[in-house]
Amino acid sequence: GFSRHGDFTIKEAQLLERHGHAFNDLDLGKREPVTEEEKLFVAVCRGEREPVTDAERVWSKYMTRIKRPKRFHTLSGGKPQVEGAEDYTEADD
């Protein structure tokens, strides 16, 4: 889980494991905010305010981590290839 990933503290990992689905639903608008805390959380997700609570901070941190480009290494030492890139060529009709 998150605790073994290294980017999150144990407390942050526990918050994400316990409430991650609810955070995600609020962030995506699948769930309407009910409490004032949830309304403030959604405002953070929309960029309308800075994260203040532990939940807001860990969700912002999580979203930053998953949006960061993933690095990968090849064993061949060559440049990474984009799968299917040669399938899309421009044709003059």
C-alpha cells in the first residue's frame, strides 16, 4: 500500500487507505459535499483555497504524485519507444 511506497508518512498512508475513495468521489464530483469540512475539501480540489487540514494536504500531495510523469528504465540502454507511434502517419488524400 501507500506506506511502502516511500512518498507518504504512515499517518498519510492511513488517511489515504481509509478515506481515499471518499476523497476521490468528492474530487471528481461523484459525491456532493455534505459537511463544511467536505465543502472546504472540494474548494481545495478546485484550487480555490490552499490545503489546511491533514486530509486536504495529503490529497493534494497524492494528486501531485500521481500526475507526475513516471520514469522508467530500459535494460537495452536505448531510447524508450512509444508503442504504436509508427501507426499514426499523415497521409495525403
